Amino acid sequence: MGATQRHRPAIKPPSCGSLLLVGTLWLLSMIMTAYACPKTCHCTDRNGMVVQCTSRNLENIPSNLPKDTVVLLLSSNRIRHIPKEAFTDLHRLRELDLSHNSIENVEVGAFQGISDSLRTLDLSNNHLSSLPKDTFAKLHARVRLSHNPWHCECSLQEVLRELRLDPETVNEVSCYTSVQEEYVGQPVIQVLDSGINFCNFHHKTTDVAMFVAMFCWFSMVTAYIIYYIKHNQEDARRHMEYLKSLPSTSHISKDYDTASSVF
């Protein structure tokens, strides 16, 4: 007989129990990831997660926030920018506190995904001076915007027109600067309620600027035409003087006749 062949051990397929265990562990890891609390924050379950991230020296919105967050407290940090879709997965979020930060700009779409659920939004005591027109599109929340260095002009007026401002702090939303100096320091809502329309003023300012620009352009064209005419007149005068200085044709003919008679 030939050499005996070595038998390789048969590989057994995983049992149903093993597959079930792996699937359960994977599912648990996904659930823990979805509902895990950020390391820098403190989370409490109160019929939904209350995420406390106050005074943590945060410069950005924490990532991987629990999907069942209903209250998110981010006040007294160093956040400067709210990007688009910053809270898009927090469909149950009802209260968002971003007060006492250094927020300078909020992108359009920053509150996309929470516009229906959100009831309170606090952006007070930040560094906001203006906002894009559609920043709070479809937002039904009561908003606090007090104690920001607002620049009162047309775009701010259009933003406020779409908002439900918090009635307790509405008079603390004041003009830090303004397209019309006399309204600096006054509550924005009082200025608008008095009948002032910053958008009309903006259009008038634009119209005046266009008129001034057109007048300057017309003046430059007129000056160029006058210069061109005067320059051509001077050239024409010099040409005429040159022609006058030439001997006339009749005089040349007489000289020719005289010369012929001599010969």
C-alpha cells in the first residue's frame, strides 16, 4: 500500500448559537453607540436623555450625541461656529441651550432635522451681529437672541420676521450698530414697531449709490468728449495754418508763364 494519507480535520460551520451570540453582541454595540454619552458631558435619562455639557471648554458641538436626547445644554463654552446639520440626528430634541459662548456665525441648515421637535433655543450672550435670512427656516421654537452685538439692517429685519422671539428677553435684542445711527442702543423690535423699514432704507441707499456712480460715469464721458473735440479743433487749426503757409497755385502758374516768355 502507498503511504497513508493524512486526514485534514473538517471545518465545522458555526452553530446557530454562535451566530446568535455574535448578532446580539453587534446589536448591543450599535445600541450603546447610539445612546452613549460623550466623555466630556454628563447624561441623565429623564424620559429621554438630558445631556449636560455646560462649562467644559468645548470649541465644537460634541459628536455622537445620544439619538434620544431631549435636552442639550452647551452653555458657557467656547463654541464659535454652528455648522450645517449640526443636530440632524436628534429628532426628539426639545431644548437647546447655546448661550454664553463665542458664536459668530450660524450656517443655513444648522437646525435641519430638529425644526419640528425643538421648543426652546437659546443663543443669547454670544457674538452674533447678523444671520442669513433662512437660518431659522421652518423653526417653531421660541428663540432667545438677547445680548448679541446686532447690526440693524435689512437682513436682520427679515430674520426676525420669521421668528418667535422669547417675550421675556425680546426687549434685550438691541441694535449694537445700525445703518441709521440714531437707532443704536434701541431694542430692535421697538424700532421696527415704530414703522422703520431697514429694507427700504437699504434700497434707497443703493439707489443713491447707483445714481452717484452713473453721474460720475456721465461726467467722465462728457469730459472725454469735450477734450476730444478741443484736441481735434486744435489739430484742424494747425492744419489750416500749414495750408495757408504753402504757396498758392495761381502764384506758381504766373511764375511759370514768366519763365516761359523769357526763354
